[in-house]
Amino acid sequence: MWAIANDYVPSHRLIAINDMSLTYGGVFDIAGTWAEDNHELHRKGLSVDVQYRTDLSDLSVTDLVNFTAIAKKYSGVVSIHSQGTGNQHIHIDFPDIYNP
């Protein structure tokens, strides 16, 4: 993810990254309950969420086409999750090169 961010940011702006290798993956649980959810690949470090808002907030990917091309360069598969909601974000999956 570091390489993708470095390739994207110089020509655009900062981006917000979330849900990467947390216990059970998913949302950072400040209450410490860590309810399991559907984020196993996040836990393994093979998936990441990146902020993508239509309101063009400061930490949002604004050029989805360019960002997707950069992610693909590093074998990332990009999709939009929670489209049309306040939680709309880019989801990137990476291949597990150790367990194909």
C-alpha cells in the first residue's frame, strides 16, 4: 500500500487508509470488544480500505481512474464498497503470494 500511496500522492493529495491488519480486521474497535466481522483478508494484510468520497474531502482519492491504474500496477484489485453511503470507500485486495 505504501508504494501505491507514494505513486498517487505526489500528483494529487494525501489519502486516508483504514482497516489494515487489525485484530479480526474491520473497524478499529476502541471499546476493545473486537467483534469478528467479514474482514479476514484485512487481518492478513491482504486488503485495505482507502477513503473515497464524492464530497472531495481533503483526505479522499479524487482521481479514481488514476488511483485504480496505480493499484493494478502493484497487483491490487480495486472495488467500491458501501457505494452511495457515508461510508463509501475504495477496497483493495492483494493476492496472497504465500498461499496461492
